[in-house]
Amino acid sequence: MTPTVIQTAPIDGQKPGTSGLRKKTRIFLQPHYLENYVQAIFDGIGGVAGAHLVVGGDGRYFNDRAIQVILRMAAANGAARCTVGQGGLLSTPAASHLIRKLQATGGLILSASHNPGGPDEDFGLKYNGPNGGPATEAVTERIHARTRDIDTYRIIETQDIDLDTAGETTLADMVVAIVDPVTDHADLMETLFDFDAIRALFAGGFRMRFDAMHAVTGPYAREVLETRLGAPAGTVVNGTPLPDFGGGHPDPNPIWAKDLMQAMHGADAPDFGAASDGDGDRNMIVGRHCYVSPSDSLAVLADLAHLAPGYAAGLKGVARSMPTSCAADRVAAAKGIDCYETPTGWKFFGSLLDAGRATICGEESAGTGSDHVREKDGLWAVLLWLNILAVTGKSVAALMADHWARYGRNYYSRHDYEAVDSAAATGLIDALRARLPDLPGTEAAGLTIAAADEFSYDDPVDGSRATGQGIRIGFANGARLVFRLSGTGTEGATLRVYLEQLETDPGRLDRDPQEALTPVIAAAEALAGIAARTGRTAPDVIT
Ligand code: G1P
Ligand code: ZN
């Protein structure tokens, strides 16, 4: 089997965003599209001769076909070994763990995360490096540069590999190892959490509902929750991964996980609810009649992680993405540990985790994780919550009340305006940027602006600089407003408006967040002219 060298030409728009290259599936299905990008990854990382790559995805439409192409190209480019999740499945955190455990060269993860799947929906591909984390900005730029001058790719013409049978086979000179995607990750979870305590919790009648949203986490959650922890069968719902996620939007938030929200707010609600996204890296936490915002969840986990054996020694530091609420900062300050503010996207946490500066990281977009892998990890967050619930014996609602009483409450919400005209969205951000120097000291809808800037980040470990990471407005009363454009959307532009208001008055900790944020919402409109510029009078998604 000799590699075939196929002539090709650059294809426009192969620029990775916040998390790899994400496009409409039909774009990925165009001739040479996937092949060009895979070759650009291989070339961008300096070639894969002799490499060991981990390959797997969230099971969405085209996952299996794309893996066959990647394997044939990896073999043609001289890779020594590919480790592939059985059935082509690997959750993003499980892939990150496998790369680290096997000391692989890196991995290719096929997913568009929480975006819907199917021929008319989204597909994505990203490269993770040897630390198991998303490629750094520098590597990402080299990959993108290669997409712009690519002229050939290498592939082997051969039969499909059977992805469904565990074991080793060869493709030309390359070994393909098909491995169980679940066991290693479940074993890692056992090293971090007190499984006996959680087992006792379930044995005592504690009821939980985990909504896998027909995405990749189903098998992982069943193994850990039902098989290893003894939760009753049926605790995991929508547990079979489907190529179109059952027609749903596998994003674990109150909008898209509506069934779970209803169950958790019903008369006979379980004690604890959780959900995860397409590729298993996001999480949603909801107690009986008590939704926990991701920013609050990060703060609670940072506060109480020491109750789990894996974190008993305490945390080295905490990191959050810039738009994430400052609730975690307050915990870090009380504990006297460092708190880092990074740009949006998990790739910016990697250097802090590698350097041992941060133990727990999180984003307002339902991502939380720790230094056990180099990705956010949905099931990990759920297990840490379970461990805390088991040790404290308290309900989610009681834990939240305790937390706010001690630290104050950072009321928080994100308003998304989706598929907005790209020029209008860029115009809105440009106009804000132009006014930044003049804003401090002025008022917006009655709130006094104390600070205004565009966020840039200097990585304290590797010295790299990221600019243009979102407009930040700080108000004299402790409120905060952030505007940025999504880097993961596949249609037009998505404007994200992040709203926050710190409340420390003990009598005002139990309000509806949208109501508590009304003055900040008005300030956002007054400052940015969202309605006039985008033609939208209300957000499409409020989380
Ligand atoms: C979104 C989230 C961000 C997350 C990313 C990948 O990116 O906002 O926090 O890291 O998805 O899951 P965005 O579309 O805002 O660029
Ligand atoms: Zn995801």
C-alpha cells in the first residue's frame, strides 16, 4: 500500500475558532475539505512520521467517515500508531486523558461540541497536543497558515477499518488500536473521588437524573453512576449517543435541557440533576428546585473541592475565563490562593495547569475541570458535586444559600444574539472600542462607569499575548458588563453580552437573576445600541 499524493488547492475559511475548526457539515463534506485540514494539522505540527495519535469523536453524523479518512491519511503520512475509541467514540475529556496516559504525540477530536449534528447541522475537528489540551494559539496559527498554501495531501487507498471491534490491526505500516473509550476515564474518576461515600449516598435513597442528551456522555455516565456507584438503572436518561443527538441541541443549559429543568422543578423532583453536552466536556448542575449557574458552580467547587480525596491537599490556584463571573475570585481571595483571568476558551488554561499554578478552572459556558486532564470535564464536575453532597449531607439549595451568605452573590446572566449580520455585529464592537477611552466617569442608564477596556492577556507562564478578547465595562456599584463575538458559531455572528452584579445584602440574595440584573441589561442597551444595530429587541438565548 503506497500513499497516493493528491493535488489540492487552499480552501478559504479554514481558520480554527475558539475550539478547533467548526463548520456546517455540508462544508466539511465538500471535496478535499476534510483532507486539506487534516494534512494542514499534520504539517502544522511538524509532520506525524513515527507519531502516536489518539482519534475519536462525539459520534455525530460524519464522525465515522471522517475517522476513516484521518486513519488513512495518518498512515500515509508515516504515523506509527493510532489509538481510536471503539465505535469512533471518545468524549473530549476521555481523549485528553488517553493522550496523557499513553504519552501520545497528540490527538484529533471530532466534535462541534454543543452544536446540533446532522447533514444540515455542524461538524468540527480539533487537534490536542501532547499535554492532552487544545493546541496553543501558536500551533493553531501554524495549522491555519498551512491551510493557505497547501498543494498536496497524502492518503492510502484501502478498505475501511472496523471501528467497532476492540483490538489491534494494521493499516499499511501503522498500528490501529481500537480501545474501550470508557474504562480509562472511569478509572481516573475513581482515583479522584470518594466512590464509597457516593455509593452510600445512593444506597440511602438519594435520587439523581443525568441527562446525556443523546450525546457521547451516556456510556460514561452509565458506567460510573449506575454500574460503579450503584445509582438505580434509569438514573441516566437519553443515554444512547445518536448521530443527530435525537434532533436536539446537546447544550446543557436551562434552555436546551428543558426536560431536565422541568423534572427538577416538578413536585417529585429528584435530589440532584445534571447534564452534559455533545462531546462530554460541559456540565449543568441543578438541585431540587435550584439551578446552579456555571459561574457559581465553579466558585462552590473551588471552595469545597478539598472534601474530595483528589483535592484534599487544597488548590494551587483557580482560573476562570474573563467573561465568567467573579464569584470564584472571592473564594480564591478568602483562601489566599491565586486567581487567574484568561481569555475565553480552554486552550488558555493549559499553561497554568501544566505549570501547577491552577488546580481548578472554569468558564461561564458550563465548563469546569481540573488538572486531572487538559480539557473541561462534564462528568468530573458532576462527581465532584456528588462527593461534596455526600460529605456535607446538605442539599444543593442549602449549599448555595451557605455560599452566598458567606461570599455574597454574583448575579449573572449571558444574553446571546445569534446569527446576527456579521457586519452589524463587528460594527457594534468597533463602535464600543472607539469609545473606550471616554467612557470612565460617564453614565449608562444611570450606572456610573468606573473602567472600560478591551481585554488582552499575557500568559504568565509562556509569555504569549492574546489581544482583542472582549470589551469589559466595570461599574462603580460593582456591576460588570462584557461584550464579545462568539468564535464557535457557524452562521453569521453571535453577539454575547455577559451581565453581572455583585450583591452582598443578606436580604437580597434570593432574587431572580434577570430581575436583579435589570439595570445592567439597560446599561448594555444604552452603551451598545443592540436593537438599533442588530434589529433585535431581545436575545435569542438567555442563560
Ligand atoms: C464558546 C464558549 C466558550 C467555550 C467554547 C468551547 O465559545 O463561550 O467559553 O470555551 O464555546 O466550548 P464562543 O462561541 O463564545 O467563542
Ligand atoms: Zn463541548
